Amino acid sequence: MNLTRSFRPPAGFFLPIALVLSCCGESALGVNAEGTEPLVLKLPAPALKGTPEDLPVGPNIEPYSDNRPPPFPVPKGVKNLAAGQLVTCSDLPTSGKLSQITDGKKEAFDYDRVEMKKGLQWVQVDLGEPKLVYAIVMWHDHRFTQTMHDVIVQVSNDPDFRKGATTLFNNDKDDSSGLGVGGDREYFETKFGRIVDGKGIKARYVRGYSNGNNLSLFNCWQEIEVYGLPASPESGVATLSSTNSVAKGTEPLLLQLPSPALR
């Protein structure tokens, strides 16, 4: 006599399971702590500069520090996807070439920086196809101890950023950029650059904005690096709904249950 029967879970059954998996250390893209390692960067030499006594201060500015930032965990095997990739911009540079922004050279030399006109300007890196982005590292201009204004980093699969744009960093405190008020603070340029968490988002284009700095109205860029992994067609976050539908590539969980007690 067969005392078991098949059980098909009711609507909403998958949501608690997803929450349990989330609490067990799995990220939205299936990367756990054991599958990560510290991001290793090829850093430029420190600039031969002193620390000015009249550095800008305020609640929206991080205190100056030239200490190495804490390790930033990324999935094992990530590569700089931006290396040698096409760069476009909002206005042609007044000094330097756009290709320098992804050429791997970021020393504190005049010829390693790309300068653009004053006002809000952006540069954009085309990764060639959608990739899983885990870290974006940028050097604007570490020749001097300075803070850049309205630094905003966005990613999208739309080259015009008119739809599907995700903001990963924004230190615009008054919406002067027209892109919204940000919750990040201004920071001082150092050889370590600034690491922005990509959160494993799937995107093809990376865009960085700036609007001058505390020393000049002009905009400068030295390098943008984008660390990530190739994205398979199925990669991404599965969407859970309140219905009994399931994500593509999955199937309902079937349990073998005992017969009910005779009571």
C-alpha cells in the first residue's frame, strides 16, 4: 500500500523559500562569500604633492585620507571589462583623447588626463554587450588634492540613458545636475581612485558625470575601470510573484508526503 502522495505547493509557497536562501548568504546573482576575493587594482604612483591647509570641509565632504581603503570583495575571476573599450562623451575634450580613459594609464601626469569644458559633462564606456558589473573604479585627477562636484555613476543598456538607467553613485546634494539628489559625499582624489559598487547589475553602458571641482570649473578624467563577468542570457534576478507561476528554468517543488493520520 502506497502511503505517500504528491504535493503541489499553493500560491506564494516559493517566497518563504527564497527568503530563507537569501538569509543563508546567497546574493541575488548566486555569489556567496566563499566565491569572492578582494578586488586587486594596478595603482598609479602617488602624486608628488603636499596636503593643503585649506582643504574644503563640511557634512557633504569625506575627511581627507591617503590611507588604503578596505578590501572590496568581488566574485572570483572578474576582469576589467572597460580596458580598450570605446569611450564617448557629452562634449569633445579640450585636452587629451577619449581613448586614454580606458587605456590603463592613470599616473599623475598632465599627459595622462583628459580635460573637458566647464559645466556638467559625462563620459561613457561601451562594454560591447551586457555584462555583470560588480565594481566601477574611477580616477578623475589625482594630480592635486581636490574634490569633484556632482559625481554621478549610472549604468544602462540604453546608450542614450533615456530608459532603464540605474544610479550607483551620486554626490549631487542640490540636484544641480538635474539627475536627482544623491546620498553620497564628495571625496578627495588620491591614487586609490574611488570604487563604486556595481551590485552585479547587468548592463552594457557605464556613464560618469562631473561638474568641475573645488580648484577649477573644468572637468578631468584619467581612467575608468569596470570589473565584472560575462552575462549569460539567463543571468539576472528571478522575479517572484504572488501567483503560482515560476521563473524560467525552474519548476515547482514536489514533496512526497505521508498520508494524513487516521484521527
